[in-house]
Amino acid sequence: DAKTTQPTSMDCAEGRAANLPCNHSTISGNEYVYWYRQIHSQGPQYIIHGLKNNETNEMASLIITEDRKSSTLILPHATLRDTAVYYCIVSNAGGTSYGKLTFGQGTILTVHP
Amino acid sequence: DAGVTQSPTHLIKTRGQQVTLRCSPKSGHDTVSWYQQALGQGPQFIFQYYEEEERQRGNFPDRFSGHQFPNYSSELNVNALLLGDSALYLCASSSLESGNTIYFGEGSWLTVV
């Protein structure tokens, strides 16, 4: 699976949009971009994933660049409960690595009042 | 619809002992993966079970073994426990037929003393 690079930490004011970047310059054509978050002492929570088109769900939006070498997770109106570690993961969903996610260190997002 | 459930939530074992952790996948999922998360680190893939067989394995010693039952539930066994096995053990479930989303349980906290 391709390696991802994320900032170690980010801050965001409550009510503002949180934009979390991720670089995955070695991504291959059949690899998806997944985002998970983990609140202290809990299991990782699925947020969103995409292949090449931008995606939106009730939690967030995922913007993938046209060359697919980077992506941004957008939390449109951050709340204090969004404070967590956010992981960007590239995985060959449906391929030989199906179901295997390689986690990096993630981005610690802190939402301030 | 129950998500991924794990038991026990917390346990303490003595070095050299054996432990069994259990996981029930999300309804409709047939693939179970196990991860180990040491304090301050991202989750690390241990192995994956599908159709009652180990399909993929990460870089973990043979002391780590597993089993999947006909109802898709799974067990993780760790023999000859070491202090370094103290971690959060996460179970994740998925199904190719249900899409590419992988869901995690809340984990089992293992402390080896």
C-alpha cells in the first residue's frame, strides 16, 4: 500500500471548517483513500473514502486532487467532539490487500471553543 | 443493527499466560481482521480471517493465532504473553459484497503484568 504523509497536529476553532491535508504521491490506480478518526481510547471510526471523485457524506467531504497525489478531508463545522486523531490511509480495496489498513501516525486535530 | 462487538473490554494477565479475545462482526460482514495498537501508536495489522481461514498476516510471531467460526465471529489468541503485548486489540469487519468500508470495534484493552 502507498505511504501517506500528514501533519502531526492541527488546531481549529469551533464552528469553523477543519481542513486536514494528506499526501499520497505514490498512490496507484486501484487504491482508495480512506479517512478514519480515533477518539482517545476508542476504536477507529470510519469517516469517508474515495477513489478519484470528490465524496460527501453526513460527516465530512473528501476532496481528491486530479492527479490523486493528495487529498483533503473537510469537516464543515467543527465541534469540540471532533477533537481526535485523524488517519489518512491508502488501500487496495478489493485487491490482495483487501481489509488490511496500514495506519501512520495521523493528525491530532484539536478543536478550540 | 449492532456494529462490531468485542469482549472483554479490559483484562489483566500475567507474563507467560495465554489470552483469548473475541469479536462479532457487523451484520452481513464475513471478513474479520485483527489489529494491535500500542500506546501512542497507530493500529498494526495482525491477521485477517475469511471463510474460516487466515487469508493475510502481518509481521507478528506465531504466538498470535486466531480462529473464525461458521457464524463469522472470530477469536484472537496470544500465547506466552510478554509485557510488550500490552495494547489495545481491535477487531475490524468488512465484506466485499457490502462495499469497501471497514468497521472497527471498540477494542479490548490487554495489560500484561
